[in-house]
Amino acid sequence: MGEKAVEYKTLQEAKLAIMAQVPYVRKIKGEKLPYSYASEAAFVQKVRPVMVSHQVTCAPVACRIVDSTTLVTGKGKTMMLRCVESTYRFTHVPSGSFEDVCVIGEGGDSLDKSSPKAMTQAFKYAIRQWLFIETGDDPDKIQEVDAMHLSPSAMTARDAIQKAADKVGLDTVEKRIAASSNIGTAEKSWLIEALQAKRDELLSLDDIGDAEENEA
């Protein structure tokens, strides 16, 4: 007879055991995308069997749309961007104890999949954050900077980058940043990284739109 699985009395004990067994999920290079990522499928494949063995379940208990935006990409395609706030509950079946994890998910699509994509992203990050799973590097392409340390001019430029809907808009913002005497050298370096990350995001939306048209 095989060795009997350890039965944990609390959610925290089971969670610690799962964390020990799933410390890392490897990122892969996305086809036609300018960045690598760890997919929801990769997280589920790694985590689900271990959660089942330790009698822990996960289910969505709340979801609301935070924002919906329509934009036109650099190639002239109309994209719907949707942001959702989702709460997932991780429950230890034997004890009934649980923890809720609230996350934000964003998804973009030229057809009708923006909401499912946003929920997929939210689910992936709920798993990652609850179990503190490493993926090799930070999920954001932009390094974290405390907003309180940015000058007002840099914060205005940052907001303009986030709101830009196409390459023309980003080019305009970049020229303003370069010409500004109120933005410091370090801030300009950070804003250039933010610009490049936004360009990559818009490029990926174009690639996704092309792939979806080929599948249709």
C-alpha cells in the first residue's frame, strides 16, 4: 500500500505545503508577442493537482466591471479593453476555513472576448499572489516607482502614456517629455521605459487582432 497523504488541520498548513510544492512557474515566449509570460493554463497545470491532494478548492465569489474602453490600434482596428475586479475564495475543505483574494484583471479583444480575457488574467494573478509563486521576473515591464517621488510634470506624462491609444499619441507624449525642463533625468529614463512598455502593449493588441481575424 502507498503512503497515506498528509491531512492538514488548517488552511494555513495546507497553503504552506502547496507553496513548498509549487514554488515556480516558468514563463514562455508568446508567439507573435514581444514578451514572455506565464499563462493561466501553466498555473492551473502546476497548482491544481497539488491543491486537490491537500483538499483546497478555489472558486470565484464576486466579479464586477471596473472600466470599459474602446480604442483604435495603430493598424486601425477597434479594440475593446475591459478591466474587472474579481474575488476568489480558497477553501480548506476539512476545516471549512477560507481566504478571499481580490485581484484586478485586464483584457483586450477586437471581437467579444475582452471580459473572458480579463477574468482569465484575474484568476491567474489570484493564484500567483495567494501562493507567492515566482515566474522568473516581475510581471510588469515597467519598474516600480513610488508615485510620491515623481514630480507633477512626470506624473502628468505618466498619465498621458497610460491614456494613449495609438502610436501617434505616444510619439506626441515622447516629444513633450524630451522637451520638458521640469522632468528630471531619472524620471525621463523611467518614462522612456513606460513608453516602450505601452508600445509593446499596443503592438500585442494588433497581433492578437490579426490572429483572431485569421481564426475567423
